[in-house]
Amino acid sequence: MASIKDIEQVADDLESLVGELRKELSNGADFEKLVSIADEIGAHADNAAQTFSSVNDTLMTRLDEITGKKPASSASSSSRSRASSSS
């Protein structure tokens, strides 16, 4: 399962990519390179969002088990899964 440490790594990667983006912008802006960097940034941001969602879902399920509440319908999480897999 993904963890907060995974998010730290993604944040480090994002920081590095933003540095590359800034460097490319100051060095004459090769638009193909800018597009490539922007795509990587988007992919890393998506990974971070998926990790947060996964951790949140796991924690909420566990809390519901502990408190005796019925878990919420999985329709909303399966909708999110379908939406994220189609992008």
C-alpha cells in the first residue's frame, strides 16, 4: 500500500521537475521539452492524488470498522477509479 513516504518522494520528484521547467524556460524554451516536462509533472501529481485517495479510503474503512459504522457505498470510489483510469 502507498504511504506518506511515497508522497514525499513524489514531492521531491515534482520539485526536481519544476526546476527543470524553470531552467528550460530561462534557456530559450524548447516547446517540445516544455511539453514533456509538463506531462511528467501532471503524471506525478496524478500519482500523488491517487496515493492520498488510497490512504484516505483505507483509513476511513478502518475507522468505520472500529466505530461499527457501515462502510459508505463503494460506488463513489469506483467512479473515481473509472475516471482516473480513463485519463
